[in-house]
Amino acid sequence: MEPIEVILETTVITLDQLMNFTISLTEAHCRTQIQLSHDFITRMLEELNALPEKTEYIQAQIERVTNILKSIDKSSSNESNSWLSEERLALLDGTTQLFLELNAIAKSEEASSDTVIIKKVLDKADLQVLFKHVDDLEMKSAKLFRI
């Protein structure tokens, strides 16, 4: 148990201050995660577009990541919106779903032509580097929440 002097010297914050701090940390995390996503998706799109032949699946992926990039650009141009808005949460969900699928493909043992092509695209676009940055971001954010 701490002496009373230590307890009395402890800074007391209001619930409003705690909520504002929590929201600010969450928004900073989301903003950084979307920027990391944007950079990777841009590289991935460049690699997909550079493919000489595009299957139906590859073309669908090009359309999907193009739409995500458009959503990121639209969201980034509207800084007045909170990162906790419905639109931005949907964007985070969309990028998360994309990365879950890409991670599954990267780990897949399947040898279909589309899977092999996507694996090469992911290697060239540095998917593992993105995951390392996201892991670092999560650790940094977790430390800030413990303060």
C-alpha cells in the first residue's frame, strides 16, 4: 500500500479527460493504420496493373483495391470527420478484411495460378513489411493505453 502522500500527489483526471485521451489515441492509431494500408495497397495495385495477363480474379482484386484507395482518399480529404465515424469504421473494416484474406493467401499451400500470382504480387508489394509495421503500431498503441 502506498503512503498517503503519494496518493495525494497523484494527478486526478476527470472522466471527460480520460474519454478525450482514449478517443485521441484511438483516432491516431486508426489514422496511422489507414496510412500504412494506403501505402501498401498502392504498391499492390501497381504490381497488379503491371501483370501482362489478368484473370477474372485478378481483375476483381484490382477493382477491390482501387475502390479501397478511393475510399481512403475520400476519407483523408475530410479531416473533420472523426475516425470513429461510420464511414471510417467501414473503411477500417474493409482494409482489415482485405489483409486477412491476403495473409491467408500468403500462407496458403494452394498452387492455383491466381494464388501463385497473388503471392508474387504480395512479395513485391512487401506484405510482410506491412504486417511488421502494423505489429509495431499495435505495440506502441497498447503502451500508450497503459499510461
